[in-house]
Amino acid sequence: MEIPEAEKQRVMHASLRINDQVKIMASDTSPSMGHHWVKGNHNYISIDAPSKEEGERYFWELSQGGRVEMEYQKTFWGAYFGSFEDRFGISWMVNYDLKSGEE
């Protein structure tokens, strides 16, 4: 992925597992994507969907009236993913990890 040199030391993805379940997910913000260290725009709520279709439903229902950053789509890391800011200014990520043989 093409990113500015100054952003290459940032964290793309981190997760905290409790009892074999992902409970907290986090990432650093990227100034090249319009994020600047201002209260409110440096945190995301991340949802790990149980299916591709449920992820798509979560994405579209929660993003209504907000601003889509990345459409819910297949990614290079083997998942369907999308990110957006909802109508209240909260940033969200929706992810579904593809299972073996899934497209």
C-alpha cells in the first residue's frame, strides 16, 4: 500500500483478545487520509461481522447520513472491509475475514 514515509511507523491494526474473542481493536490515524490529532477523529469503533452479508448490512445502516471513507469491499488482506464516519461524527470500521474458499 502506498503511504507517505512519515506514516510507515504507525500501527495499521492491533487487537486485544479476551477468552479467544476480539474485544478491542485499534489503529493509528493517518494524516494522509485526512485525520489530524484533534479530539474525536483519532478513534474508530471496529465491528467484526459474522458474515460478508451482515458486514455489508452493518456498514450501510450505520453509515446512513454520514461520510464513507472506504466502501465495503474485498481487500488485499483477505477480508471485506469498509470505514466511515457516522452522522454523529463517530468513526467506524466493519470487517469480515474471508474463510477458506470464499470470495
